[in-house]
Amino acid sequence: MADARIVVKAAGKRFGSHQVFRNVGLAVGSREVVAIIGPSGCGKTTLLRAIDGLLPLTEGEVTIEGTPVAGPREGVAMVFQHFGLFPWKTVYQNVAYGLKLAGASAAVIAEKVPRFIELVGLTGFEHHYPYQISGGMQQRCGLARALAIEPRVLLMDEPFGAVDAQTREILQFELLRIWDMKPTTMVFVTHSIDEAVLMGDRIVVLKGRPASVHEVIAVDLARPRTRATLAEPRFVELRERVWGTLMAEARKAEFDVTQ
């Protein structure tokens, strides 16, 4: 891929004697959304953390914008499943945190933080603490914190997995709206097939013990995507294709007591 912003080459990760995945290869374009999906225990989150530089690979290499990843780096932001907010900081302070780490001036912080709080729909809650707002609002706060540094790469680990089904759907379409406004490289891990098809330009299916890339499925659904997308025959076809690819492995994982 000529415009690849992320390149994963022959990646492998081992914890002691346990090989989680091996020989994983992946390239992600500069304005592309890639979903990573697979059965529990296949190493989806481990791979995402390796891309972010939070975990070293045992084999292979990850490069972002041509530079090998050796640790967390400028221009890359991660959104975690369980919000990752500081409970002693307000919404405003949590959103400002990444900017402060990046050395932004007080003037830049004062300009950007309210803008991104508004973008995710939290205006009026700037001085609330995480315990005072709902799970969905906490995840909006985490998203605003990631977006405020205006990352060139956005990594998301089950970003809506800790909220209820209704809130999850609302947040999915909010993220699609934000991405349509400012498209960038996005890689996200999910257990939801519907979410992968709705959000992604491609779906990377991991399978096996140790896991490897079993299939990469192109999602040829037009953007922008809306709730009407969920009813399109092609959406249903793609969903069934991904489910058929995963079904046998998912059943095997469910009854594998050794993992």
C-alpha cells in the first residue's frame, strides 16, 4: 500500500512459552478505518498495544509513518475500553491532559479543550467528575481527550464495550460523524461483527492458536454511514460473511478451558 501510515511486518508476540500470534502482516492507509476482530484470546488487544508502543513485539516490526515503533509516540492516541479517565480530574482537566503532556501552551489548551468537549457533546459538563456522569459520557470524555491532540493515528480498544447497547449505537454514529468531519488513520479492536462492518473500510480477521491473519475483508459500503446502512442488503451479506468466518473458531474458544 503506497500511502500506508501503519505497517506491521511478520509480527509475533510470546508471553513465556505461550505464543499469542505470529507472522501478522498489515498495512493501514492514511485515511482508512481498519477493524480487527477474532475470538477471545487471539491477541487483538495485544496487537493493538504493540502498534501503540505499549508492548514490545517478540518478532517482527511495526512502523508508523516509516519509523519503527519503540514506545508511545507523538501523533498517536489510544482510546481504552474502560474509559481510562482520572477520577480526581474534571471532564475539562481529563480532556486537557494529553495536550499538557504534549507541552501545549495554556492558550492552546484554552482554545482546544472547549472545542473538543463540544464536538463530543459534553458542553455543560466541563466541571463534572467522572463519577458524576454516565458511562457513555465518560467514554465521550475519553474520546475527546484522544481527539484533542489531533492524532494522525487513532487506536481504539473495544471503545464501546463497557456501555449498554443503546449507548453503544449512539457512540458508534457519533464517532462516524466525527471521522467524516476529520478522517484519519483509525484501527480498532472489537468483538462486535456489526460494529466492525459498520465502522470499517476493511476487517482483519484473526484466527488460530497462535493467531494469524486468516482473512482481510473489504467493506464496500458507501460513506457517510447512517442507521439506514444497517438495513442495506450488502451490510447483511458482509455481516454473515464475517460471522461464517469466525463461527467455528468462536465455538472452539468457548470450550477451550486451557486459555
